[in-house]
Amino acid sequence: MSWRLRKWLTGTRLRKILGIRLGLFHQYAARPIEVVAVEAGSDDDLPAITIVTPSLNQGAYIGATVSSVLSQGYPALQYIIQDGGSTDATLDVLRGFPAGSFELRCEKDAGQADALNRGFTRANGAIYAYLNADDIMLEGALKTVGRFFRDHPEVDVVYGNRLIIDEGGCEVGRWILPGHAASVLRHVDYVPQETLFWRAALVAAPAAQFDAKLQFAMDWALLLRFLEQGARFAHIPRLLGGFRVHADQKTQAQMASTGRAEMARLRNRYASGRFNRLAGFCSHGVFLARHWWMERRHAGSVWGRECAGRSHPKA
């Protein structure tokens, strides 16, 4: 199968024709964020969570990012902001938060992966995550994740569904995932980074867990290494994080240049060979079909738009 045919069959043009929303960002007109309230539950013995936010000149958005984390009310949270030398309003915004709300470290770095590695050198939580300085964490996300890890000690990696927001903080799309599929993850990364959490025990060296040679796909590389280690993944069918779409964001700017090249190298390393490519293409198609079916089955309710089934771990 030619690269051009494969690209067309799984690309944005066909997705729009078929109504497949995964991989698309501007899906509908901006509207206020609407999410389902977190269910009541026990908060006893929740694991400590460390979140790192790498920051560089995101003064327009970092206030919303930090507020979304601090407002979680999670009882065992370490929040680290690793700033690479912002020259805009970032530091002024951060000074507006109460002292002791987070750990701030300002130093030059060699890029996002290096900033994350520097931030995680001070991590002391049992669960790790990172949140970019223009994204947000949705209400109740940390307690949902903390309870899940507490109640499922066999699970190593957790992620949820994605809300897409615009520059003004209104929602413009949703990624409702049909569950976890390791066969798909080896070929395509649909895991919403802002919803991703993993056990610290998976990482032998927190200061080197992200590949500093990668500028775009460092989170996918991390997940692929976790797969190689035999980590057990689980998808929580809830909206956990908000991915912000704006003109200056790294994801949009670098996708056309370094992004595709980095992803191609990862595919060649972890899923090379004609059989693997064909199997990945078929798995990808089934995955998108399941997503399409779930979107339409549950389109009539807020809960359905957010969640399409029960959570269950999968290897």
C-alpha cells in the first residue's frame, strides 16, 4: 500500500467526510465548557501525584493552566513549574498566586524534553504527569485518576478523553477514545498528553525519562518504552484535560517539519516491517470505526459525549 493511499485513507479529508473526530481540532463552533461532575467517592489513601509544567513565554495562558491544577483540591499534590527563561508576562502571572502554591525553578534548558527532565529531578510523588503551560486540567481530574490508581494497583499508565479549547477557553471539540489498544499505539499516538499519568516506579531515572533529542514526539516515545517494559495501560472514559488550540502552539508549528520525521523514526523502531505496517493499518481502522460508533450512539447526552463505556485495564 502506497504512503499516499495510506495517508488519504486515514487523513483529515476522509475523517471529515465520515464524521470521525479523532485527529481533528476545530470540530464545532466555540461554546462554554460542559463536563460531567465527578462522582462522590472515598479520598482515603490517595497516592501522591507530581505534576511538572514546562514553561516558556506562555504568559497569556499559564494562569489558567496553574489555576486548573491548584483548584483540583487534591490532598497529596506536588506541582513543579520549570521555566526556561520567559521574557513575557509569565513570571508576573506566577507571582500572583499564593506563596507555596507550587515549586518554581527558572533556568535555561535545551528544549521541552530537557525542561521536563529537569523538573522531574525534584519529583517525590508515586504518580507522575506533565501539563503544558497552555493546556488545562478539567475539574475533578486528579481525584478521578488518584482513585483509579489506588483501586487498580495492577495498572501502570492511565489516560482519559480530551476536550479541545480555543484561545478564549471555550470548547471547540472532543476526542472520545474507544478504549486502549496497544496495537494502535505502536503506530499512531492518540493518547491525549494532558490526560496522561504514570507510576513513578516505571521510571528508573526521572532525570532522563524524556528523550532530549526529540522536540515533538517525546511523550509518544515514553509510551512506547512503557509498552516495551510490559506496562499495563488503562483508559478512563472521562474528559480529564483540555488541549488548547492557538496560532503559536508548538504542536501546530512543528507538525509539518520535525513532527512527522520524529514519528516516522519511532514507527520504524517499534513497528517496522510490512506485516506490522499492515496489521497496524487494520487495527487503526477498527479503532476509528469503534470511535465513530460510540460518538453516534452516545451523542444525545452530555455524559455520552464525554464518556462512552466503562473503564477497564488492558495489557
